[in-house]
Amino acid sequence: MLADAEMLAREAVELIAEKDVLNMRGHALISLAEVLLAGNKVEEASECAAEGVRLYEAKENVVAAEKARAIVAPGRLTTGAA
């Protein structure tokens, strides 16, 4: 089931990747990061979340950027909580 979630999240990232809708791209990346964390793929989750934060910041979406940062907070990364 987790593999299916990861596949769908990756597909969402791919589908939105070339669109000029930064918030939607950020949402897709953050969703993928959450799935990756659930699968204990911490390094890749961190990279996706960092890219999501970068997109939110480019759009000046401070609230979404802060929420995204919480996904890869140090305590969360070490526990693997999703």
C-alpha cells in the first residue's frame, strides 16, 4: 500500500513539474516527502521537502513554507513519524 502511495505521489510530482504553478508543485513535493518519510526514506524526503519549501518561498507563501519545514524537523526525521 505504501508503494502505491509513493508511485502516485511521484506521478503527481511529474505531472505538475513543468507547470508554472509553484504552490501546486510545492504541495505535490510535500505530499511525496510525507510518503517517503512513512517509508523511512529520510534523505529523499528531506530533498523533496526542501524543494517544496523553495517553491513556496519563491511564491512568498510563508504559511505553506513553515508547514513544509515542520515535515523535516529534526525530531521527525529521526523518529520516522509521518
